[in-house]
Amino acid sequence: MKLVLATSNKGKLREITELCNEYEVVPYTDLIEAFEIIEDADTFKENALIKARAVYQALDNENVIVLADDSGISVEVLNGAPGVYSARYGGTNATDKDNLYKLIDALKAKGVKSSPAYYTAAIAIVSKNAERTVHGWMHGDVIDEARGEGGFGYDPMFVPAGYKQTVAELSSKIKKNLSHRSQALGLAKKILKTL
């Protein structure tokens, strides 16, 4: 079965491909030209559905299954920010590093070294016969510095519950077992088996 990912984010692509290795996983940009998808919903679930629907319609092929992920981090001391704006927290064309350092600066502006936080991953699956969504979460704390070279996004400042290292300092095997995306993909794979 061909699983088309509605993303061009290299970090997400790598992680989803590793976690769904029983499928032929391809980014939609291998099949059609990249196009802008406006993610203007208030929830991760709705943004994931917007992406999956847009790519499914653009592919114009009933025999594909499109999987889209919308994910981000919510920080308690910032009243849940950046939340659904995680990917563009540092501005319209922000890089992962821009977003990371803006969040570190926001913690410093609050005068805190750390805060409880959690990652959310919403995965939408769109096919000829169904639209489904699932969620996964990873709880822990954000810290006011970047540590480690692994992972992507906010991983260098996120310490999962029960650990002292950031996600960027943990082995990929440990991260795979903990991650919000792997939790959601575990549920998504159960749905994929029924399609």
C-alpha cells in the first residue's frame, strides 16, 4: 500500500517513514508539485485534516491513502503557547532554530528556567472510503536552553517526564518509544490495517 505524506518537513518525513516501515511511504512532493496549504484551524486535528484533504484532492487518485500530521508544543507558563502556531512561532518563514530560540526567549522573559509542557501530534488519514484522526502526546518540561544534536523542532529544549536529558540528547530508540508522533502513529497503523 502506498502511503502519501502531506508534508515536506524533512524531520517529520524521516520519523514517519521509520515508524511506518511496513508501507511504501512517499512525500506528496514526489508525486506532484508542492503547493501552499493554509492551516487556519484552531486545533491540531482540524489542521491535519486540512492538509490531508488538500493533498488527497490534488493527487486526484482514488487509490492512495494520505496521511498528514499536525503537531506542536504547548507550554504551561505561556498559557499553552505556541500550540497550533508551533511551526510558525518565529514568523512566517521561521526555521526550526528561529522557533526554538523564540520559545527560549519567551521563557527567559517570564523569568523561569523551566515549565511543564507537552507535545501533541494529530494524525489525519484520508482515503476514498474514510477520514480518520488520532492523537498522541508526550509530557515533560521545557527548559531555557538548547541541549543536544538529535531530533528537530523544539526537541533540544524538551525534557520528557522521567528523564533528565532533552529529546535531542536521547537515543533515537528511546525517542521512538516516547514520542507523541509514535504514539499517534501506533493508533494510525491500526486504522490503516482496516482500509
